[in-house]
Amino acid sequence: MSIFIDFVLIPIIKILVIVTFVFVSVLILIWIERRFQGFVQSRLGPNRVGPQGILQSVADAIKLLTKEDVIPNQVDRFIFNISPIIAFVTALVVFALIPFGAELNIFGRKITLYLADLNIGLLFIIGFNSIGVFGIILGGWAAKSKYPLLGSLRSASQMISYEVALIMSLVSVLFFSRSLSLVEIVKAQQEMKVWFAFIQPLAFFIFFIAGVAESNRLPFDLPEAESELVGGFHTEYSGMKFAFYFVAEFAHVIFFSALVTVLFFGGWLRPFPNVDWLNFLDYIPPVFWFLGKLAFFVFIFMWIRATWPRYRYDQLEMISWKWLIPLALVNIFITGLIVILVK
């Protein structure tokens, strides 16, 4: 019975909690972002369905569920149908390795607030996240239409450019954590009594900018730029297939916000873990610290989208190859030198 609870029942409950958390968060964030953009841009957001338009996301979900699934004649049907699923599933799977908090003791049984802890967790997450981009690339290519094709090509180039900067920014973090496990990275910050953002601010900056680009959010939403590509890679999609892409985009925002929290801001650790007179903050459950930090970075994603204009394609490439990657190389060199000298 104990084996069934530990290896079957508890993992199933964790999976259901993670999936529910992502879906509910996406519904809430869609409404919050639309209201926030309306406020920032001096226009009305959703305000008809429910009080202050709070049920607008539910109405949109019902509309997408019941809308006719139109498939153009010229598409490669198999790839066209599976591409949104690739983007959607990969956006969910990566949450399995995100540690939401410290261990809990429930009825004498220790429960970890993550589904899995791999010793190559960071590599797994980055690799699986890269697979998700193929959902966009293949979806645009399978449509066999010029606008989706251009969007998919842009996505391929963007992925290559910003994946390099993103991965290189993580090297300097690994110098201090000496582990690819996300749980161990948080524990390393606990042992050092300082968040990695304070000792690696440049790595944090590079990682966050690359994360915004990897999420295809403004000002890096070139694969779906309405002004020149109509709708980009998802122009030919409708109904639930379009919904899969839409949910995947917001799931990536939550995922990258969670990853920034874990890698650079101590995960579930309270603010300033090295300051003893702030020990009273330990009374707040660690999971709330994690969710608070996650919400802050999601808000930054929304703020950028509401205020920043879209880059031209040449500017997008220049930011990565001329700025982020050289800065990441310099940061690796300086960090490595400091680590050697301190030893």
C-alpha cells in the first residue's frame, strides 16, 4: 500500500495539480493582461462578460472549443494536426521539474513540491523547451502558405540565435551551484545565503531577455507579427488547434518566470536569506515566496508587451549576436577567473 501511495497516487495527484495550476493560471493571466494593456494604453479592456469582464477568458475558451476546425486543402495534414500538440505538450512537461517549494510533512509522510528532480534537470528543461519551438516551425511549414512559412522561418532563426545566448548565460550559474538539478541550485543559494541574481546580474539580464524572445512575446513576436505576416505561423489554424498555441505561449511565460525564480532569485527562499534580522519572514510558507516571485516576473512580461514596440527582424538578430552572446562570453570568462582566484 505504501508503494502504491508513494509511486502511483502521489505522482498522479501532483500531475493533476500542475496541469490545473497551468490551465487556471493561463485563464486568469489572459484576463489580467488584457485589462492591464487596456489601462496602460488608455483604452477599455474586456468589461462585458461578468464583473469587470472577469469571465471573458471562460467565454473565449468556450468559443474555441465549439468553433469549427477548418483545415485548408493544401496542408500536410499529419504535421499540421500534430504541431499544436507538440507546442502544447512540451509547454506542460517542463513544469514537472520546477520545484515550487520545500518539502511538506503531511500525516507523517514527506511530500516534495515537484514531480521529479533529475541530476540533469536543467539540460532536460532546456532541451525539451527547444522541442516546443518545432511545434511552431512545423506548423508554419505544414500550412504551405507564404505567411505561415515566413513565420516558421523567423521562428527557426530566432530559436537558434537566442538559445545560444540563453544557454551561455546559465554557465556562470553552474560555476556556483555545481549541479544541473533545479532543487540543488536553490539549495546552493541557501547555503551561500545569497540569490544568484546579486552575484550574476549580467547572466540574469541575458537569460531574461532570451526568455522573452524564446516565448515569442513582444518585442520579439516576429513569428506571428500581424502587421506584416497577418498572423504568422498560426494564420491557417482555428478552433482548438489555435487554442493549443495560445495556451502554450502563456504557459511558456509562466515557465520562464518560474525558471528565473529558481535560477536567480532563490526559488522558494525568502528575500535576503543572509540577513538574520529578517528571520521572521520564515513564518511565511516557502511556496508563497515562490508564487510571489513568479507573479512578479509574469507581470514584467506583461509590462514589456504593453509598452515596448516590436523590433525589426535585423534588430532582433543584432541584439543576440552582437550584444547578448558576446556579453555572455565575457561573463563566463570573468566568473571563471573569479572562481579560480577565490579557490
